[in-house]
Amino acid sequence: MNATIYHNPRCSKSREALAILQDAGASVTVIEYLKTPPSRTELARLYAKAGMSPRDGLRTAETGAKALKNASDDAILDAMAADPILIERPLVETDKGVRLGRPPERVRQIL
């Protein structure tokens, strides 16, 4: 099985999700999204495939997220593309779907 993880190595939840993928024997492509952020189009595709809204993928603990409290999905995607720290992690994609790994065990649903 192939998997792609949008990963932050400093995040314990992201590291846990990566370990789950590796323990399951997945061939994992790791994208450090702060260094190589996904495009706005890619984020929209991932959230649609996950069945979630961009707001569901917003890292609300970040200072920049507070200004997006009443923002549209388009505005949230624009903000995430401009400042990828606003993207909640980890996002994991396999042939079976996309999951936000919070909690990390959720990635098992797409293995």
C-alpha cells in the first residue's frame, strides 16, 4: 500500500501517524508540509476526498486562525496556502481515502 503523509516532524501526533503507517508496511511518501506546502488546489482536493471542510482542517490554536473565525472556506484555503502553519496535521492519503490523523489511530481507517 502507498501512503502520503503531510508531516511535521516536530509534532508528536504526526510522528505517531507516520509510525502507524510504517508499522503497517505502507510505502510512505513523507511531505514536510512546512517546507513543501500543498497548493490551495491540492488542499481542496484532500479535504474533499476526506469528506471534511477546510475549516475542519484549520489549526485553530495558531494565532493566524483567529482572524478566520467567520471566514469562508475559500478564504481559509487561501490563508492555509499562504501560511501552511494553519494546516492541521497530519493529513494522510492512501488509495482508500484521506484522513486527518487526530487522533493518529484514524489513519488505520484507510490502510
